[in-house]
Amino acid sequence: MGHDKRFMKVGGESVFDRTLSLLRSTFSENIVVLAEPIEMLDVQGYPVAYDLIPNAGSLGGLYTGLMTASRPRVFAVACDMPFLDADVIRFMLSDNQTADVIVACLSGKLQPMHAVYSKCCAPFLRAMAQRQELKIQKLFQQKELRMAILTENDLRAFGPGFRSFKNINTPIDLALAEAPPSVEP
């Protein structure tokens, strides 16, 4: 995108502020995980944790969030998802209380940065980072972890288009995010 996606505006509000607002109304504990300090980022009083594993991208951020959280499970989300849906998140959290990972599979692709992880994942993430295997999807291949994969059918009740999972990676994505939602049959 050429600039920090956290500061992109959708509906007149930064994507970061939209995310924090929704998470504040959904969870009692929220932690902002950053690779490094960002001078102009207003974290609105939430604790900030800096990557415990430098240069490991989202995998390092997920590891840091798990190690920092006081809860046994966390909901992890990327900074570029302007349409998070609290009902979808609550559904994911309630789906399988024994799963170490609860992740959606949409259009044949797993959604690792809109997922639930237990602290049991932390040692696997650390080992992956040490091997420079930085794709979170590799975690889902660990036979020791209990996986719950939600399908499109599981999530269809929350509306068409699976908007909660939409992220912004290109200027076209941003333009589509600013457009009124289309009506799908």
C-alpha cells in the first residue's frame, strides 16, 4: 500500500481505531502487539507489547500476544480488517472450547489472522520462528495441536461476503471498503 495500513481510513475512521473500538466492546483484555514503536499511533491506553521474536512478521506478533496475554486463549486479528464482526468473533470463541486453534477456511484458504489460538501454540510458533518458517499456516500442520476449522457453511449465518474476514492489501481493496456493501442473494 505504500504506507502504514493502520492509518487508512474507512468510513472516516482509521482501521486501527475501528478495530480497537470493536475489540474493546468484545473483550475485557486487549493487547496491542507491535514490531516497534509507532510514534503517531494512539493505543488508547491499552498495553503495548513489542515483538519478542524480532523480524518474524505476523508469526512473531502472534507469539508475543500469546506470551503476553493473561488468558489461556486469544483472538488474534490483523491491523487491516475494517469490518470485524463481534458476533463472528464470539461464535469462533464458543465453537470448540478444547481446540488449540479455531480458524475459518474461506474459498479454500485458512484465515490465520482472524482466529483463536491457545497458549499451547506458543512453543510451536517459537520453534517455527527459529527455523525461519514464518507462515502461520504451517502451525496448522502440527498434529499435537487440536484444530477446529470453520467452513463457509458454519459462518454463512453472519451474512453474505464474510466481511469480518476482509482485509485491505491494495488501493482497490481500500476503494471497495469505502463503497457501500453490495446486496448479495
